[in-house]
Amino acid sequence: MLYMTENSGIAERLRQAMAVRGFSVTELGKSSGVDKSHVTRLLKGERGEGMRPPTRKKLAVALDVTAEWLFAGVGPNPFGAPDPSPQDTATSVMIAERIASNVKRYPSKAGAAVALRAMGVSEEAIEAMLTEENTGNEEVDPGRKHWIDQGLWWEAEIRRGKATIESDAFTEAAPMEGRKTKRSR
């Protein structure tokens, strides 16, 4: 069971700021001078309140937000979007945990996500691909091309209105047999 804490609010705001600025964990670590393990723990909701003010400031400056908003949610959202509801945050945390687990198991997914973003594929389709389990041999990463094809399939399904992040299909592996993607046409 997932319990909401202030740290999960920090994680959600950090995730939002990183997405808007286009930062990966490694890129944010380099840009801010904060060790990427600290950033990872923040994203997992494992720390936040106890972080020293100079470290908070480094992250906020790199993300071009105030430390007050990033770490306490004080002030308006700098991106003009409403702050996420606790339910949205809980869903995001669960999806992020599943993505982290799958990328660890299938390392080529990270490269596929970068390629899909460069192709202009929606974040929803990329997220679907990243959360998806491999339908073949679970011990073998099927490779970057496989995951790119999966992301393109998800993009087509989302555009046709057949899949959304809330649908059951999102949590199941996309079928590979007999389908055409943009790359395979």
C-alpha cells in the first residue's frame, strides 16, 4: 500500500519541473551539482524535508523554480498547471516505480524512450511502453528496436482512442504479432 507523505509531493513537483526542463536524473545532477543519488531518492519520496538549504537551492536554481515551491509547495505552480491532486500523485508514484523496475530489468527501454521523444511520440505512449512488461522471455531484454516499436504501437492506439493511461490495456503488454507500426510499414 502506498502512503502519501510530504515527500511524495516534493517528488511530484520535482518530476514536473524535470519534465518541463527536459532533465534526466543524471542531467539534473550535473546541472545542479547535486549527486544524482540524492535526486533519485527525492523522486522516490525518500527524502526532502531533511535536505540542507544549500542543496535545495542548487536544485531549485537548476530547475528555474523557487526552493519554497519545490520543497514545500508554497506559492503558485511556476508552470501554470494546477498542482496535482493526491490521487494523481499516488498514481504517478506507482507508475514511476513500475517504470524504474522495468527499465532496470530491460535497460534498452531508456534508449528507446529517448528515441521516441526525438520522433515526437507523446509522453503518454512513452510512459505506456516504459511500464509494459516483456511478453517474451522475461530474463532477456528484447532490445531497443522492440521497445521503439512498442512505443509507436502505443502512440497509434492512443491516437485512435483505443488506449489511455487509465485503461486496462495500458498495464498489459502490447501485442507484437501481426501489427504494423510507423517503422515497420
